[in-house]
Amino acid sequence: MKASRLRRGFTLIELLVVIGIMGILVALLLPAVQAAREAARRTDCANRVRQLGFAAHMHHDTYRYFPPARYESRPDAAAADKCGLETPTWLARVMPFIEQVSLGDRWDYSKPWHEHEEAVRTTVPDIFLCPSRRSGTQPVGLRSLRTTTSGGGGRLPCGCPLPPRPVDSTEEVPGALCDYAGNHGDLTPGATGASTDFYYGGNGTGVIISVRPNCRNGIAVSPSDRIRMSSVSDGTSSTFLFGEKYVPTTQLTKFPYDSPAYDGDHLPASCRLAGPGLRLAKGPNDVLADVFSFGSWHPGGVHFALVDGSVRMFSQDTDTKLLGSLANRHDARVVELTP
């Protein structure tokens, strides 16, 4: 008589033990996988910063000055010298140098950004986006053309002026977003409502700054203030050109933190500042960071392009005095950065 064969499978306890071991292994491996992904995104982000820095340099090589952040007349300027408000930012001016020649040809730098075709305003070049923040997206934000309930203009919390609008101007204009912002400088010019405040033309201490326009029949035809390589007297290897801008997770696509990048009416749309009073944001949920703060979603720090073309990541804990020296192109405080 043949002995009967016994079929034996996992008991319930054994199955639970195997599942538990698999869960532990996944939990141990997941941080390593996430860290590897973030490392890849951080490298990709640095490459995009480098490419955008090359574009700013090519603009300088072509026109002999860095792209201006926007046109912004001073309040004490003569009436004939007040023009160019709301015209496109520096991010539209570098289009021909980031393989977007056809799109760049459709931008008119003397015309308000929101009067351009929607297809022009909403195009988001990949180079504008940090993969750690907006991987695989083509983000578009909205900007209301009405600034107050009465249409009478006003000021943002930073003190930056907002122009008056017609009372019936309620249109929300869509526009492409960008994760990088020009270095407008530090806060030393002030923000008190005087004509010397940092947000008015020619007052910024950075490299990509608001400039006064040369006007002809009420139309801005060229920048009056021009920041050249020779303007960076503190050294090109120790001065910021631009960096990653702070956008909280709760403010993605929302004004004023994440405003359309071509919006020359709203300075934080395309520029940031750094130094005493404006530290780097300590992550995407830093409630103490400002609308003018540089910041990133990388756990290790914030990428900056320097005027010499190099790209560096700075710790979020970098001293604000050091940041101020790096943001100011001519404060006579030269910073020597270690390799």
C-alpha cells in the first residue's frame, strides 16, 4: 500500500510573517529610492539653471548688457519718461537664446505682457521648471488685472506699487509660470515709498533689475539703465545672477507668490532679493519666508547661477550677511567661495 502524499502550504502565521518582512524591506528601500530620485531631479534642476544662465550671458554678448527684469519708471520722473509699465519681463527677452526663437519673435517688449496672444503668454519652456517642484507639468497661473475693489491701485505687502485699473477691469489673464527668478539685489535701497526704493528703475543692487525706459511717444523703446559685466565690481564669481524662487506648497499657481513669469507689472513674478531681512526659505512650507525670498523644494539647499556662469547650491541656513554680499553687485564686500 502506497503511503499517501501530504500537500502542505503556508500557515496563516507564516504568511503574515512573510508579508511583514516584505513590508519592512519596502520601508527600508523606499527612502533610498526617493533619495535617488531627488538626486536626479536636483541634477536636472542644476542643468536647467546652467542653461538659463548661458542664455542670460548670450543676451549680454548680443546686446552688451544683461536682460533687464522689467521697465519701471520712478515716481519723480517727467511725464514724458513714464512708459513701459506692464511690459514683458527678462524671461521673455531670453527666448531667442533658449531655442525658442520663433516664440521670442512674437514678443513685443514695448507692449503690455497681457495683451499678447494667449498662446504666447502660456507657453512654458521646460527650462523654466524645476523637476522637484513641477515634474511633468506645464503650469499656468492667473493674474487678475484688477488690483483693488475700487480699481484705484494700491501696494503689495512689500510696498511695491500696483497701478490703478478701470473699475470694470475684472479679467483674469493666464500666463506661464517659472521656478527661477532674477537677482534684484538686497534691501539696502529701501522700500519706504521714496523714488529710491529698490523696485523702481535703476535702484536694484543686483544684476537682473528693474530699469527706467527710454520713451518715444509714450512707448518704451529701450532700457535707460543697463547692467553690464563691468557693473559687477564685486567679482563675477561672487555675485548672484539668478536663483530658485520660493513658492509655498499652498500657493502654487496663486498670486502673488506664483504669478505669471512674464508679468512685468509684478516684480516677484520674475525676481527675488536676498540679504539681511530676507533669508533663504527653509523648505516649501516656511511660513516666515517672504514673497521676495529665494527658496526651493530640494532638501539640501537652493541653486543659484553666478555671474561667471557657474552654478552652486547654497544651504538654506546661509548667513543673511553673506547672502546680501552675494546679491549686491557693487557693495565692495567681495566674497571668496570655496571650490
